[in-house]
Amino acid sequence: MNYNREKVLKAKEMYPYGTRVELIELCNDEKDMPAGIRGTVVGVDDQPALLMHWDNGKSLSLLVDKDNFRKLTEQEVLAEFGSSNDEEEDQCQTM
């Protein structure tokens, strides 16, 4: 494996821990990994590949240069999980 420090650093910058992504297509055929599935980045290795925790419980990595995926927007993430800041503000206003 040819380690490319610049590619690894760029991947870590673009996809820090906690980044949510959506799979478009894998470079190979994997069972139970349909297009549209979402997951959370938990790290970046030296390939660089994104170490993932998928919403279906799988931990298959994404190859940055080979797999097709996209980073979720902030609005999409808020829609998935709701905004806890709004709830905290509401609680503070009612106290």
C-alpha cells in the first residue's frame, strides 16, 4: 500500500469524526449496503479510507478515491436528529 500523507490529512480535514455521509455507490458489491444508507465517520486510516459506523449496524469502510458518497448538509443532519439547542433554549425560556 502506498501511503500518501497529504491525501490522508485532506480526508481527515474533509471528514472529521462525527461527519454524516450518505452512500451513493460502492466500488464493489456488498450485501446489505444499499444506495441511500447513511452513516457516521469514526476515523480515517492510511489508505485513506473512512472508518464508518453505518445506521444498519455495519462497519464497512469507505474508500475515499473509489466509493461514491456525499457528506450530509447541516440541515439534513438537523432533520435526522433534531436540534437539541432549540430544545435547551425552549426549556430555559419556560423556567
